[in-house]
Amino acid sequence: MKIALPLVLLLFAWLVWRAWHIGPRPEAGASAPDFALSDQLGNRHRLSDYAGRWLVLYFYPRDDTPGCTREACAFRDGLAKLQAAGAAVLGVSVDTQASHAGFAEKYHLNFPLLADTDGSVARRYGTLMDWKLLRLARRNTFLINPQGKVWRVYGRVDPTRHADEILADLARAAQ
């Protein structure tokens, strides 16, 4: 018993460290990591599909949870303005295509939700939290410019105001 408790604590500490030690994420000015993922309708999306326009690539933990729902609905409600500013919006989580389909239908989401079920894209973007039994994407957004470079990284976002924050940054970029 004296040995078991320290081993359990050590294992727990390692799991916590592993989950929070996500790895490097691309910073402003770096080339955006490539991806090829399917959305809730089965359509494949690649970074190259968005060459020549702005891309809002936002990662979120789980479909149909309070913060994720608020963020998705804010993007839904602001999509026309984002598109008018020349941007496309893609949501990414490690949930399945079927989960994304239900989430998108329930909240009438009008943009693609990409299924990164193995977490490989979230890992390349430095947002994957992996506890082995539970895998989540951290709430981070990457604003990618028309040349495929990361223009801004948003961490610790307010889900209700995030779409407006991006709109303001797109307006600044246009000046």
C-alpha cells in the first residue's frame, strides 16, 4: 500500500502533465499546418481549398456543451459578416462526423464542422489535450491569411464575443 499510493500519484501527475503539455502551436507568421478532414455532411476540406481568402479555423472541446454551443452559435450568427470580410469559418473537434451532424442540425449551424477523430490536426495545431481515455481539443482559434500563414492565434477566448473579435481583426487587416 505504501508503494501503490505514490505510484498512483505519479501516474496521475504524468497524465496531467501530458494533457497540459500540448506541444508547440503555430504562431503568427508561421505557415498553417495542412489538414484534410471531413465535415458533418461527409465533404472533405483541405487548407488548400481556402487559398486566396481568410480562414477562421477554430478548435473546440465538445459538441453540444454550453461553451461550445455559445461559440458555434456566435459564429453562425456572425457568418454573413465574416464572409463579407472575405473569411470562411471551420470548426474542428475530435468528435465524430455523426456527432457534428446532430450538433449542426440542432443549432442550425451554417458552416462546416470538421471531425478530427484521431486528434492529428489538433496535435499539429498544438491544441490537443490527450489523457488517453479522454481526448479533447483546447479552445483555440487560428486566423489564417489568404497566403496560408497564421495571422493571429486566439487562446482563452470568450465564446460569446469571439466572432466579433475576429471581425474587428479582419477590419484592421484590411486597412
